[in-house]
Amino acid sequence: FWDLIDRIRAQLGDMSVMVATAYMEEAERFDWLAAMNDGKVIAAGAPEELRAKTGRATLEEAFVSLLPEGEGEAGVELRPRTPGSADALPAIRAEGLTKKFGDFTAVDNVSFTIPEGEIFGFLGSNGCGKSTTMKMLTGLLDPTEGRSELFGEALKASDMKVRHNIGYMSQSFSLYGELTVRQNLDLHAKLYEIPAGERPGRVAATLREFDLDEVAAAMPDSLPLGIRQRLQLAVATLHRPRILILDEPTSGVDPLARDAFWRKLISLSRDDGVTIFI
């Protein structure tokens, strides 16, 4: 994308480019920027000017320090994981996973093992097969070849019992826009077959845990991206799954929302033993 912008600017030397982004690494490219918070410009200037003004090494640190007092909680501490017993079954085992769509091979002979409670990351460019692999691990797609196991049980798309061990969050927002935040949680409590007597308490606890009480009656489309992502994670964990599979969950969110999201993931992994594939 940025190579394309650079080529266009080289051809049209008098063209100005306006970009809105939550990625501070992208903002480092800008000649001049206006940092915004809560609908107001809180600082403006070249990236080096903002870093010098705040005495911070990176633009992300500078942005956080410019926020009003009390809003700038940032930083993530990754606590060490307590290893399980040597004979414990792995949470996820993939052996030779392959997925073909006609003549096109989207995933080619992928194998890995993930211990329980680990945060496991898939890193790669767009279109390299990350999401397709995740869909095979959730049972949304059956592999063309190979197999996957969750805690020693083979996973197939038709096996709903095994899939109840999984919480899945897709890359794009996939909840119901015509339902409120609370109604989305109520619906998924039923879909996950949480006993009827437990549903109200579970939904109320989830709203509190994910700081969604104040927006419980709001429609998802009216919410900022960071809160919508928090709602998706709340839905994915509502049934207390042992495994979370998250497809680029912090894509497009601001530094504070991203760090808050990661603090929650680390708590789920380190405190609750949830295995996270991200």
C-alpha cells in the first residue's frame, strides 16, 4: 500500500495525501500529523516534533503520554506460563493439514503442537493461509488432507461437542448488528447451550468483566472498533472454552485498546489456563 502511495506521489509531485490510522508505525511515515482523542486534536506537528515534545522514543509512547490524565494506561507484561505435566495431552495438534479449493492449495501440509495454556501466534502476509488454517481448527472447514485434534479428540466440522471447547473470533466483525450488545450475549448463551438458569448471571458477569455494562443497550454498529472487538472477545469466551482462536483481533484498534485487549488475553492464558491461537 505504501509503495503504491509513494509511486503515485512521485508521478504527481503536487498531490497531498490524507490518511487516518490507529497504527503509530504508519503515522511515523507522515510529514505532519494531528493526534486526536475523544473528537479533539491533542497535538499536531511532525512525528519527530511530537517525540521531542514528550521526550519519548516512539510515536506510540508519545501519543499515550499526550492523553488526558487517567486515560494513558498502557503497556503489557507477559507473565511466564506455568508448564503443564509432561504427560498432558496438547491442547491442539495439527498433522499435515492441507486445504485445496479446486486446483488452488490454500494450506499445504502444516503441522504443529500447542500445549495447554500457551499463547501461540501465526505470523504471515495476507493470503498465506492463516485464516484457512484457523477455520480448519474450529471445524468451520474440513481439511482436504491431514487431521487436527483438540485435547486428543479428532475434530470434524460435524462434531459440535468438540467445538464447544472452542471460542472463535473472526477477523471481521461477525456478530448481529440488529441486536444490542446484551442481546448478542443472550443469543450466544443459548447457542452455546448454557443452562437456562445460568444464562442471566453469566451474561451479567461477562458485561462487567469486559467493561460493557455502559453499552449493553447499544447497537454494535454505533460503537468504536475497540469496543466492538471487546464484545467479540466477550462472546467468544462466554461459554468458558478451553481454547480461543482469534483471527487478527486487534487489527485497526488504537494502542490503548490493543494493550487492554492483550492484558485480558494474558489473564485468560496465565490465570485461567486457556490456550490461545492468534
